[in-house]
Amino acid sequence: MSGTTMVFLIVLVSVGFGVISDLYSKYLKANKLSGLNKQESDQLKNEIAQLKDRVAVLEKIVTDEGYQVDKEIKSL
């Protein structure tokens, strides 16, 4: 094996291990973040469900005939 081939292989192996190491560290970081995102996602889903319930109650109040009459009286 010539010296040039040996240097080429050493550089190739070094760069290959560097790339693999970088990809693995990004993989671990992504897994760590996905766990945090799951907790936040569950919390946000609960908050959205609560807000939907509140909007439903508000819609019921606004579409109530008594509310409409009261609004018309106040506008006079």
C-alpha cells in the first residue's frame, strides 16, 4: 500500500467517524427534545380543550335570546 493511499484512508476514516459522531449526538438531542415536547404537547392539548369548552359556553350566552334583547335595549 502506498503512502498516498494510506493517508487517504486515514483521512476518510477520520471524517467518517466525525460525521457518524455528529449524527449520533443530534439523534440523542432530538430524542431528549421529543420527550420534552410530548409533555408540552399534552399540556397544550389540555389547555385547548378547556378553551374550547369556554368558547362553547360563550357562544351559548351570545346566541341566547335574552342576551340579544338586552343588547338591543342597551343600544337604544
